[in-house]
Amino acid sequence: MMNSKKLMTKAAVFLIGVTTIAKVAFYEAEMRLYRPLTVSSTYLLYTAHTIQPLLYHSLRGSIKQSLYIPASLDSSAQRRLSVDLGGGACEWQPPEYVIPNNIDFFKTLIAGFPSCDKRMTFIQMEALTGWAAVDEWDLLQGYSNHPFIKSNYPHHEGIWSWGSQADQVVMVVRNIRRTMVEYHDILWDIATAKNSGISDVEWFYKHAPPMSSFFTWRDARVMDEIAWYGWFIDYWMEGGLQRDIYNHKLTTPEAWPLAPGGRNDPPSPPPAPPETASYDPQCTSGRITNGCTPVAVVSAEKLRDFTDGPAETTRIANVLMKDTRISQYMISKEAWGCIWTELIQNGKGIRSVTSREGWVESDYNFSGPMLQKMIEELDRLITKYSSPSWNTQANANRLVELLVEHRGLIQIEYNDVTSGLRRLEERDFLGPDERSRMYNMEGRRLDEGNQATDLEYFMALEQKMADMKRSEWQALYSAKGGSE
């Protein structure tokens, strides 16, 4: 009798899951994507004078647009959590996007260099708990009680917008070479959607950009962003210690890049380092309960790996189990592996960095000097965090383990480039000035096809966004007396 009841219960849960999945699939077919992509997005549930709920989406100032959500995805249905079917089986469900303000969450900041695939880390957290994440830029629009906050801070693409609404930090690390490719790609997504009037929801993480756009951005930004990559890791590993971006030596609070008037371009000559260390006041004032030092380092590559992936999901889940204010919402431990299977192996959930059609990341080339600079920056980090002052710390050892793997892959590519095994074309190894001059002399174009209009707009928009972010940061910093 008991076995019959159990079977009937499991069958009922299964039918509910199938029905929900069918409705989600129908909705995705109609809208292409059930949820706005969280590069920067705000979710507001609006029901006044309507029978069906609406989802309003904004992306860094883009025009708000309403999207129909069927009743199967309204707030009461969404809060079912990913269904635990018992025995390690589960059924993925979308999280709750409307977060009540009266819940005392233990909140996690997901910090990572732009396009390091923080997205998949917060998707895992959403699936494990049933609660949605929020982007740092959305918080400029007002308070929200999301338990997970995605941030690029202190990179120039990020901003400390959450005040003191974070309790712990998880740092996501991805191969620097792959990160640079996707960093360009997401900027291209933003520019193309805005320039052409295409819906952000329809466009993000859908197509690989043209090579011409990548080459222009790469030549203008990559050498500097390699320095930012290492500087970003140092900032979090050292709990907000203020360093120069380019020589990585200590700097003063006044010269720190994110301070009003601070620099983010290499000076000539560089200033002499101060004798005493200074820290970001955001960290020293206790604005993250457990401090700015990460409680865990997550590997973007291992999370997607079919061998190492489930263990990486477990690593993320264990971070959330540290406090009952979030652990009480977790799916059972035996279902953690199933969550990984649903999201990675079965491809459930929203689009992400691996969803693009067209070029894959390995198709994009970097010149020998660019690869060499990546290796040098990784060598610096590996040497630093494997030193006696660091090698007793678990996070430092994890970071070194990951960076050694990344360096090995880039070293192989560098060896292939310098030996001729990986053949580069003129656009791959010539500098931007030389390439432009040669093409003008010979009347040749960098690439065939459509490139000029979108590319020019893309570069102009990137500069405009960078200026806007710095202005917003300075205004926020000044308004709070330098403490925000």
C-alpha cells in the first residue's frame, strides 16, 4: 500500500513537471527566451488592472518592454523550487524573480572579471535555492532583496551598488584568453541590439560577432585588459588592497583607479609606490559582512566540464549551506548533481556564453605578443599566490591550480604561433597602425561583408558606456562621502 502511494506521488510530481516544462517550452518558442538575460536586467511583476502578469525588462537604460508570462510562470508557480523527485532525481524549475523584501537572506556576491561566465554560477545558485540573482547595475534603480548579486567590480565595467547588502564573496575565474573573447562578444551584443533596434532578449548570447569587430576591439583593448585581469584577482584575493593596474604595486587612495580623479591609464613615468598599504573603504568599513576576501574560488571551465562539473556545483552549494538564512531554501543534497545535469548536460535554463551560433572561441586569434603578455600575467599571479605567504590558504592553492591549467593551454597556443604550426594571417599579427596603413596603401579591406556601421557604433558605444559608468561611480562615491 505504501509503495503504491509513493508511486502515485512520484507520478503526480512527474506530471506537474512535464506540464510545466511543456508550458515553458511553448513560452520560449513564442518569446525565444523566457527570461531577460542578466547582463543587466530588472524584473518587476505588474498585475494592476491586468489578469495575466507582465515582466518588464530594462538593460542599462534601454527602453522597457513588456513580455507576456503565462500563468504557469507566475510568482506562485515559480516558487516551487527545482522539483526534488527523490533518489537524486530532479526537475529544473525557473526561480522566483519577484523577491519579497521581508526575508532576511544571507547574501552572496558573485565577483568576476567581465565575461568570465559568472552567469552560470548564479544560474546554479538560482536552481539550488529557487531565488533569482540580480546584476549590480540594476541596483542603481533602487533597493532589491535578491540573495545573489553579480558584479564586475572593481573593473571599469562594474560598480559597488549594493551598499552593505552582501555577506560573502565568491570569485569566479575563467581562462584569460576565453574571457577576452566573450568580453568583446557581449559588448558587441549590446551595441548591435541598440544600433539595430533588435530586442535585447532576442539578441543576447545568440550569435557570434563578425571577426572584424573582434579585431578592432582586440587591438584597442586587449593589452590593457590583460593587466586589468590580474589586478582584479589581486583586489579580491587581498581583501580590497589598492594597487596600480599596470605595475601592480601599492598605490595611494587618491591615485587608485576607481577613486574620483584616479587613473586607469598607464602614466609615464609611473608614480613611486607608497610606503604603507591602503584598502578600498568599501572593504574596511565592513560593507560585506564576512569581508572582501572570497570564501570560495569557482572555476568557470570546470563547472561546465562533464567530468569535474558536478563537483563544482557541490562547491557552490556548500558555500550556500554556511548560513541557514539561505540554506533553508536549498534543494536536498542528493539532488545537487541532478541540478548540474539539468543545467549543463540537458541545457535547461537561460542562454549563456556557450549558446552562440557561428564562431567558437578557439576560432579567434591573438598575436604572439598578446599571448605572451597573458602568459606573463599568469606567471606573475602563479608566483605570487604559490609563495610561502599564500600557499597555506585554500583559495590561493585553488587559484594557482586553475591558473596553471590556463597558462599551459595558452603556452601551447603561443608555441604553435611562434613555430608556425598555428598560422596567423596579417590581421592576426600586425599591429593596428601597421595593418591600417598597409591596407590603405594597397586598397584592401580587413574583412569582406558588412562591418563599418555596426563596428563604428560598437566602439563609440563602448566608450560612451565607460564614461557613463565612471560618472555614476564618482557621483555615488561623492554623495556618500567616499564610502559608497
